[in-house]
Amino acid sequence: MNDTDGLQRQRNEGERRATPAIARLTPRQFAALARLGDRELERQCRTDVFRATGPGGQGVNTTDSAVRMTHLPTGIAVVSRESRSQLQNRQRCLEKLREEFRRRSYVPKHRTKTKPTHASRQRRLDAKHHHADVKRLRRRPGLDD
């Protein structure tokens, strides 16, 4: 029996859950995930429901309205406890997952190097020295000249 069988047996017995392996996805794959429908996205997630904490009093303390969704293929987890409605929190979790997928699908623009070359630095310094010489020649002759 290998290690994965033991993890599967523990999961079936409800003792503990193994954390999913985070997949290395390309930005294009994250963009495809962001375009999934609600049902398909929810099918790929593990949903945990729990009691929210914080302000709201009896309406919050007595209902399991907070929702945590974990996208199993990627391991991304989001939590929503803004509303007292579990259905609204589920929808908000799906929106948060899509926002995260969109954020990860962004490819930063390639930046070209803007460091000046050695020759251009030298030209600038030569021009500064020349300008300093011109200004020094404009001065009144002093005792030290």
C-alpha cells in the first residue's frame, strides 16, 4: 500500500484532509478558468460553511452563513462573510475566485532596458565639463587667477 492510499482512506474516514498540490498554470489557463460558468467553477471547488464572526449580533451568531471555497486544481482559497445570506456569500466567493484568476492571467508588459550606455554617460560628463569651463571664463578675474 502506498502513501496515497493512506491519504484516501483518512479522507474517507473524515480524520483529516490532504492539502491539494498547487498546479503550475500559465496565464492563459488562468484566463480560461476566469471564463468558466458558475456551476462548472463550483463543481471544481470544495465548499466549507461556518459561522461568521464580527458585527451582526444574533443574525450572524446563529447561522452558518460564512463560506470558504477552495479551488481544488489550483489550491486557491477565498472566504466571504460579508452577507448574512449563505447564497450571497457563495456568489461573492465565486466572484472573488474569478478576480483572482483574472489577476493571475495578467502578463506584465516586457520592459526594455533604459540604462544609459557608457558612451552616452561620458558625452554628458564632457558636456558638463565644457559648460563649467565656459562659466568659469565668464567670471571676473580674481586675485587667484
